[in-house]
Amino acid sequence: MLAKVLTGAVVGLDGALVEVEVDIAPGGMPNFLVVGLPDAAVQEARERVRAAIRNSGLSFPMRRITVNLAPADLKKEGPSYDLPIAVGILIASGQVEAEPGGVLYLGELSLDGSLRHTPGIIALVALARERGLDTVYVPAIDAREATLLGGVRVMPVPTLGALVAHLRGEAPLAPAPEGEDLAAGDDERPGGDLADVKGQEHARRALEVAAAGAHNLLMAGPPGAGKTLLARALPSILPAMTRDECLEVTKIYSVAGQLPPERPVVRQRPFRAPHHTISHAGLVGGGRWPRPGEISLAHRGVLFLDELPEFGQPALDVLRQPLEDGHITISRAQGSVTFPAKVMLVGAMNPCPCVRKYHSAESRQPGTRDHRPAPGRQGAKRRRPAEGPPLPQPLAGARPASGGVPGAPRHHPGRDRGGGRCGQRLDGRAVGERRERPGGYPAGAPDRAPGGTALARVAGGCGRG
């Protein structure tokens, strides 16, 4: 007997309709075969489905079972095909009747027949609404996420046995209530509030300007000056997300598998801070079948790159086009997918690894025998990707003049510092920078450059180059 059940596959951030065809042959050796370009997780569904059917008090047919996932040229991955395969086997074996009308089945089965959390639910519910399907069966734990869009009847399924009782008419399932109000505020601020930051008036003003105009930001200063604290507080002064923006960000986190079931809505603007050892695929997205990267997970929010010079030129170059276009397109042999990438880029860097040890924060003097800048971090080759020419366009912009946070020079009386001491001051002013400035404007003077990006110097340091 042949049975057909509808489900969906996630392609990028969108859904694609998949038809599960189950055929049970009357003769031949017992076998369970899944075709249609499945990955390892879909192939392993055979064991999960067999155990779930038996542990739910149902009969698993010991015959030749062939499951086809159409279209055959679309790669199927993930565990969301467990429930439709199980339902197709039960319909083909005559244990339940197929429900009339357009119905979509989604969910991963455990061995005892209960349904687990499945990523990408909201993208597949949007697919059902676009295709005119009126009912979607989802795991009960994902019912809140599935009801966010509206326009589709969502049926929460706790176990495979409960679904069978519903299809038989013995114990009908109740539809999930209407979705949550996305406009409802969320007072929780995981990164803190800018109002809690004391001092740093010039840096706070730079954050306000950047937040008002959606500019990118670069903060340079010694360790402990407050760069990371300020960056984490930046989302607190950004405007609240609209309903469409909440759905957009929620869909990204759902597809990436980072949406917790207990909080199925992302209301606060994202803040992502990847480590400088991250790969290009992890930063902008990619993989064998592309998945969202950190720049897409920070969509409508803040992407914070701490220790910016450590990322190197290739990592900054790969961010150039997504920051300008607002999206990233990843092409593979199987096809191309596009992820949104409208972010505020915030960078932080230390001008010198030993500020406050041998010199003041405002100094620009080269090192002496007691102060040897780290060759990798302080050389012009490593600093140039961040602020020297040639500049990545998103990090070029205005440099507001500020006094900086004064350092605490450590003096050693009685010791001669031949060749001058870092932090030497003339008439109460720091010695001017020796490094050439882009465009020829003097150090510390406000200027303008293409891009309109705010660039704040939290505290100066001693650089070379």
C-alpha cells in the first residue's frame, strides 16, 4: 500500500515542501530503505521510527518498506522527518486513516515515542501558510514558536501515541492558542544598561551618535578602560525592534538551532562577540550546506569584535561586502542561499600591550629598552587592517576629539632611560603621533571621511608604525 505525507525542509532561511512517500511491499525480505538524498540524521530515522512505533503500543510492519523523500534532488538533513515517516508507515499499514486536507507533519521522535524540540519550526510554518496548508502538527514544546505567525492551525503533539489517538478520533488534540504579542516589551537586558556606566563621557557620547545613525564603531584603549563594558551596553540604547524585525531575528535563531523552547521569541536586539580564532564560515556563514554565521546571528543588532587586530586582514575583508549590502550570499555546488546581515559593527583594540606599565595612555612614543611592543600586535602590518590605510570602508569615518582616559605611568627613580621615555609630555600635552594618518588630518583632530562611521578613542596608547 502507498501513503503520502507532507513535511518540509529548511533551505537557508526559507522552507521547501517535501513529500514523504511510503510504500510497503507485500512480499520479499523485511527491509527499511530511505531514498531521496537523505543525510546521516535522516538515515538514522529508521531506527528511531521503528522503536517509537513499537514503544507506542503499535505494530511495525515486518515487510519491505521504501520511503522516498521528494523532490529527490533536494538534500534532506536533520531529524524533522521522523514524525512524517512514522505517520506514513502507519497510514500505509492501515493502522490509521489519512487526515483530509492540507496537513504538514514536523518533529523528531525519541525512542519512547515522545517528540523532541526541532529547529526551524517557524520557517516551516511560514511555508505551510504560503502553500495554503491549514494544519501543522508540531512537537508540543515548539507550539509557542509555531503560533507566532498566525494564519495556520497549530496542533501540538506530545507523543506519537497521542497523535494516533487523535487521528483515530479517540482523543482529539486541542489546537494551540494564538501566538504571543510580539510588541510586548522585555525588560531583561542581558548585556547591561548604558545608564549604569559611570564616567567615560566622550565614549558614551560616541555610542549615542553611533546608535542614532546606525554607524559602526571602533574603540581603542588600554585594558580595563571599559571598551567591552561599553560595547555590551550598546544594545540598551538602540530602538526596540518592530514585529517584523522580531520575526526576522527569531527565524534566524530557529534555523540555527539557538532558539530556546522556553523563550521562542527574540525581542531584544542581538549581541554577538565571536572570538578572534573563528573561521570564515563561522563568521559569515557556510558549511557543506550553508548555515547562518555570526554576522547573521547579529542581524538587527551588534557584532562585537574584541581584539580587532587579532582577526587579521582576511577576516576583515570577508566582512566588507556583507556590511555594505546588508546580506551575505553563499554559493555551493548544490545552490546558493542568502542570509540577512544588517548589523552594527563594533571593534575594540588595545593600542599597546603595556600601557600603564611603562608609559601613559596618551603617549605615542616608540618603545625603549624597558618597553618593547609585541612585534605581532603592534607592527603596522597588524594594526593596518583596523585603522591604518588601506581602511575597510565600514571602519572609516569621523574621529571625535577626546581627552582620553589618563593612564598611570610607573616611574622608576634613579634609572636612566636613554633615548627618551614613553609618555614624555611637553607643556602638558602628549607628544603627537608619529604614524601617518589617513587623509593627512592631525592626530586627535575631528575630521570626516566617507562612510560616516563614528570612531571613538576611549584611551590612547603607544603605537608603532
